[in-house]
Amino acid sequence: MERSAHIERKTRETDITVKLFLDSLKPCDIQTGVGFFNHMLTLFATHGRMSIQLDAKGDLDVDAHHTIEDTGICLGKAIQKALGDKQGIVRFGHAIVPMDEACSSVIVDISGRGYFVYRGDTLNGLIQTYSEELTLEFFKAFAYNAQVTIHIQQLYGDNRHHIHESIFKAAGIALYRAYTIGDGTGIPSTKGVL
């Protein structure tokens, strides 16, 4: 059974359309108007075995904040919708990913409760025109709207591009491991619901 979702969200600041397919290695088409962010989302999707078709138009004349945060909202809602009742998922996923000298750890729990934790170097510089703190805004919005818990630990690294790349790759892999259908059936929770 295909797990997919189509989300549209239009505000005075952004206009975003997302088509998401889980368990897919089909190429992505991600257009946010922010080149570095497009690259990071492509890494996230590829390593998370998701096909994402995303078109985001935002008030980039102000800055990229609204576009990136609202993309997190839309992708989070798409994940939640695509997961459906979560029957048979593994639920937990973890990945530690190096990118040359940088390394990051991401842990995911598809818990039905949105929560986000970040530990590591302060992300407050610029990569070209991309404000590093927007990575955290994206994952925060994504976690709360997907209703998943995400813990990111940026372990070490010097090159700012490599640091973000290790985070996005690890997040994709951890999410894939969590949303994968496991050997059992039913909901992996003592509550009986997620």
C-alpha cells in the first residue's frame, strides 16, 4: 500500500505545495528559492527514502525564515498524513552520520507527540545567504507538525556546510528507520495508539 500525501498551504507570507511518497527512491524536485536549503532537503529525502515534490514561494525579499519554517510545517503535515494509523511501523530510528570532518546524531520517535531537542555548536552564522539557525527552525516546525520527537546532537565539525549536511542526512536515515514497516503488526505502543 502506497504511503503518500499531498499538502497545500497558502498564507500572506508563503504558498507551498508538497507531494510526498514514503519508501521511494524516485528523484525529488524541490524548489524553495533558497539554494542551500533545496540541497539539504534533497539529502534529507534521498537518505530518508522519500520522494518529495515541493514548490514553495515565499517572501524572500524579507528573508528566508517564513519560507523555511512553513516548509517544515508542510512537510511535517505530509509525513503525519502519509503515516496514516502507523500500523506496523518500527517507531524508533537512530543514525550517526559523518560528512568528512563533521558528525551528527539524530534520534526519532514517531510518538504522536511533537518535540524537538538540539545539542551542539550554536548555529548562528551564514552559509552564503543561508542563516544557519533556520535549520533548527525547519526541524522544530517539522517535528511538531509531523507529531514526532526528534533529538539532534551535532557531535563535532569545522566546515559549516558539512555540519548541516551530516544533520540532514542523519535525520533522513533516522526517520526512514522509524517509519519502516517492521516484522510485527499493530501499533508499537502500550497505549495502543500513537
